[in-house]
Amino acid sequence: MSTSQTTSSATVPSVAPTPQGQPDIANETRWDLARRLLGVARPVLGPLVLSVIARLVALLLGVALFAVGGWAVGSWAAALTPVAGEGDALVSTAPLAWTLPQVAGVLIGLSLLKALFRYLEQFSGHWVAFRSLALLRNYFYDRLEPQAPGRTEAEDSGDLFSRVTKDIDRIEVFFAHTLAPGLTAILTPAIVLAYLGVSVSWWATLALMPFLVLVGAVVPRWGGARTDAAARRIRDDRGRLAQHVTDSVQGVREVLAFNHEAARSQQMADIEGRIGDAQAVAARYVSLRRGANQLLVASSMVVMLVVSGALYGGGQISLAQLGLALGVTLGSFAPMLAVEDFQADLDQAFASARRVFMITERAPLVTDPDSPRESDGTGDIVVRGVDFRYPGQEGSTIEQPLVLREVDLTFPAGRVTAVVGASGSGKSTLASLVERMWDVTAGEVRIGDVDVRDLTQERLRELGAYAPQRPYVFNDSVRANLLLARPDASPADLERVCRQVGLAEWLAQEPDGLDTQVGEMGERLSGGQRQRVALARALLRDAPVTILDEATSQLDRDTEAQVLAGVREATRGRTLVVIAHRIATVRDADRIVVLDGGRLVEVGTYTELMRKGGALASLVSREVDAD
């Protein structure tokens, strides 16, 4: 009847919750968000180690390429220096360590090895990334589904869709382009600086170290708070843009009918303008940081040339070592520059992760009991001392008004009970509490001798079938929409329920019969046909309890009477609750319950209540006057 609570296979480390028990995702640090992402991706993090190792080896091979080239040039320069007394003639003073073909062979071999390890890094890193995104999407659904409908009804569908698609796509940067580059940005410089100190001079190491720290750790943080804020604005506004487009497409007829095209376009332009402003802020800092890094790289070469030149002039290193130092300096910045390369995208990734976890880490309003009980659903449905108010907005201190007050009533097992009342009297809310879409604020709802809060939500769904006023039909065939209720139903079962709700005649006229496509959101069906598909779906469940929440409101009076007669015949001997908008169609109900302002005001048969001349008589009089 209401959604079940499922448990994701991925676990996420806990972070300090707010006083209300909810983690404060909006104010969590990047470390906290990173721990959550790694918690979701934990089942596939093994290949990440391979990615880190492969990237580390590839980067070291890249440094080695420059180092070999610099060392070779220095060696040749030392072998071809002018000899005192020989004028300007260049003569060999020492044999070449490696010939040009040998150097070329070494460089080619290093390049091929680098390409191999680069491929291994990219393959394993992206495998981890895409598998992690799949896990994250499953995790999103697994955590969202138990929140329905209590927490999801107020959400914008376009924004939710943007979070589960666009935002999760942006998180790919964290897995594929952050973890391995971030770790190797620490390991590679440490290895390179140690090698430079041992093979050339520790003075060369001290000369290079500040530039590596500036490029890898200082410059990427320049303007970080502003780019992070800009990234959050971009992701939030993209969600609003997705919702705006969704509304515009779904409401296109109303937009055109009321000449609202210009206003909708302007609203979209305003959102796009805010996105553009935030992107400009991010782009400005990215440009400044990358320009600063290029200046630092060039400056490091000048400083290293001066330091190593002084060491060579003092006889502390050879020309080959000088060339080696310059080559190592030039090649060592690749892992550090990668930090800035992913920094801008990482801002977006963390902003997206925050939006995803702000949905997934909300606690469901309805949860399964620790020690569930069983029920066959055949007893009376008893509503005892029930008060109910809808949950307020998160973070709001304003208490919502009571929608139901001190309601005590019984829906007899195996009988037909109609619930009537003016709009806003609490009829649908009462049905929602029986289904346990929400938990009561006070009191209890029982099926037989079992409180619905003591049943698992899966079991509660098995005991009840529900047909709402505005049903959702999937963009599929009539058959597929019906089989949603009972996938193993036979063709005879489908034909039976279609006949009971008055769909058989229409389907007989359709060339494809039950395989007729209903279109997106049932656009090929009339409102009444959609409601009858929902009724047939409910009847197909053969559940002990059936609840119709104004499920025939879009049918004309005669058709409604025929359909309800078929429903009563189909549910004979089982509990049927009919929330009615036309009292005339439920005159023959076993009991009629009248609600007014959230309170139970009358209970009885139609004849008894009309004889009293109370609330039901008033509603009937109003209905007659409207006709």
C-alpha cells in the first residue's frame, strides 16, 4: 500500500547529525562528502589501487623522459667543450656515455611503457568511476524510495531528475580524475625530490620544492571559497532550470492558451543568467590560477638553472647532472598541474555530491518495525483516537495545523464503507493513514488486532489495493500497466478486471486490445479511462482491503454507478473503502462516514443519516442544488 523500506548494499560512514537526527549535509566539509562517496563506492575500490599505481609509474616515466633527455644533452655538452689553447674548436675531451641512437632507443622504450601504464590508469580509473556512478544511482533510489510519499510529494520532479542524472554524472570527476591524481600529486613529488637530492644535490631539491608546493597546494586553493560557492549556485540553478523546462513542457497547452510564452522564456533566461554569472566567477579564478602556475613553472626553470649553474661552477656537479636537474624540474610539474586541472571540475563534483546526499541522507518519515508482526488483513480496520498533522518543511519551527482530530471509527471487515465530506475535510488523509503513507500524530490505526506500524510496509502493500483520484499510468501498454499489480496474472484475469470496470468495450474497439499503448502519462487516454485502468489494477491485486480515493471522480454519474457496481461485485466479501465525491453513488454502502473539518461528525446508513437531517443531508442538498 505504501512504499517499502529497502536497504542499499552500499554503506556510508556516519557523520555527526543535526540535533534532530539528520546529518547537516549543507555544511559538511569536502572530507565528509568524500568519505560518503567512498562509502558508496567501497565494493569497487580495489581497481582504484591499480589506477593509482599505474598513474604513479606513468608520471615517473614521464619525469624520466625529461631526465634522460637533460642528462644526455649535458653529457654531450661536457664531451664537446672547447679545450684551452685550441681556440674556438670543439674537440672531444671524454667519450660519450650514450650515443644518439642509444638515447633515442631509451626514450622510445620509456614512451611506450608510459603509454601502457597510462592506458592501465585510464581503464581502471574509469571502470571504477562508472561502476561507482551506477552504485550511486542505485543508492539514490534505494534511499529515496522509503521516503515516498511523505518526503517526496513536495519535491520538484525535474529537480529530482536533475540530481539523479546530471548531478551524479558530475561526480564522475571525483572518481576518475581526482582520487588517483590527488594521491600521485603527493607521492610523485616526494619520489622525484628524493631522487634529485641523491643524484644531483640537496640544494637542487630545496630549490625545486617551494615551486612544487605552490603549484600543487597553494595556487589551487586560491579563490577556493568563491569557486565552491559558485559551483553550488550553478548546480542548484541547473536543478531549477530542469524543473522549469519540465513544467513548461508538461504545461505547454496552458502556456500557449494564456499567451504566457514570453514570461516563461524570461524566467528561463533569468535562471540561465544566474548560471552564467556563477560560471564567470569560476572561470575567472581558473584563468588566474592557471596563469599563475605557468609563471611558477617558468620561474622554477630559471631558479634551477641559477642554482645548478652555481653548483657546476663550484665543481660540485657535472654538466650531465646540471642537465639532469633541468630535465627533472621540467618533468616534475605534470602531477602538480593536474591538481589545478581537476580543481574547477571538483568544485562542481562536490556541489553535486552535496545535492545528492541532501536527498539520500534524509530519514524516512515511515519505517519498518524492529520486530514486525503478521496479519491476514481480514479483521476490522479500527481508527482509534487519531490526530494527524502533515510534517512541516525541514528546518521550519512552525507547527502545521491538525488535519484530523480525535477520529474514532471502524471499517467493518467484508463490508462497504463510504467516506464523504466537503473538500478539505480529511477524507484522503484518512485513507493515507490506513495505507500508512504517514504515521499518525496521535492514536492508532489497526487491521484486526495489529497496529499498522507493527507491519512491514511490504506486507501492508500485500494486504491492500489502492486506486487514487489522479492515478499514474506508465508509458506502456494497458496490459503492462495492469500487470504492475500482479505480474503473474493470466489473460483471463486481465479481461475479467477490465470488464468489471467498464474498459472491455473500449478495448474491443482498439486494434491492439490490451496491448494498446497509453502514451506518456496516459496522454492517449481520457481522464475517466485512466481512472478505470487504476481501478482494474487495484482489483487485480485481489487484496483483502481495497481503498478507492475518489477514484471515479472523472466519470459521469451513470458510468460511475456502473463501475462502482462492478467493483462491489469484484470485492464481495472483502473490505471496501470508497471515498466518494458524489453521495448518490454510495447510497447503498453498508456504512457512510461523514467528516467535516477533520472531525468525524456522523456514521450510519444512508437512510439513518438522511432521517437525522444532519451533515449528510446537508451535503446531499448541496449536491442536488449543484445539479
